[in-house]
Amino acid sequence: MNPGSREMNGSDLLGLLEDDELKLAARLHVPVLITAENDRARANAAHFLHLNGVQAKGPFVSSAGRDTDDDVALRCMFEEAHGGTLFIDDIVKLTTKTQMELFALLGESLEPQSSSEAQPARVRLITGASRHFAAEHAIAAFSEPLFFRLNMIHVDLISGHLRARHPNPYIA
């Protein structure tokens, strides 16, 4: 399948979602960035990753209809998704302040925990964007450290590619 730059229809998306590489990405507990022009395609891909991942028994929490620019709401979504998946769509629209909060929350969820400490929410984070990040990087509108933290695996439904930032995502 070579979808090129056209928007993928439902059967194209299903064909891509059945790809062995995407199934492997689902089983890895690392952040995933999904780019697709259509918000429904991004949400469906995120849900597929959740249902086929190790966190499938946990909740699937989506940012759809929620205020992601509120630090308290963002922290609440992380807590609600504990043991499952949090899908934050339209990631490029986050304010600089919210990007910093998200970066901090990701750091908390990745740190080793001792049994005597309060434990932050353990969450698989999947993010969505309607376009590639090249333009945002050029004008410095999106935090580069956060981008690299979110882009461990990139599911590109715009051009139909799956890319890991590192050949072995466990090492990335």
C-alpha cells in the first residue's frame, strides 16, 4: 500500500493498522506520535494501539472535548488514565506552559518508584497531530525536548509510514 499524501480512507487505515510493525509498536510501552489529517483516523489508531498493547486492560482516556491547556485538567487526565493509555490529540496546539507541564508529567511517570513514595500515574501516552512538526520546529513553537520524548515511535498516516526514532525502541 502506498497512500502517498492523500488522506487515508477507512479501508486504507484498517490495512495499515493490521501491519505487523504497528502491532509491535502497540506492544511497546513507549510514547507514540500519530500524524494524520483526520482526527478520527488519529483517534482510531490510538485506540488500536491501546487495545493491542500491554495496557489494554486499563482505561483509554482521550483529550477530546477537554481543556488540555489547563495544568490541573492535564494532571487529572494522567491520573484517570493510570494503568492505561492517555491520548492527547492536536498536540501542536498546546501552549508553551502546558508543554512544560506535560514534559514534567512524563518525567514523573518514567522515574523509578520506591514503595514508600506516592506513585504518579503510570500511563502510556499517545499523541496526535494533524500535520508534521517541521513548521513548528522552524518557528520554535513546540518544545524540542518534549517532541523527542513524544516521538519515540511515529505512526505517520499522512504519508503511510511507521518510524521508530531509534532502531530498537527499547533503547531509545
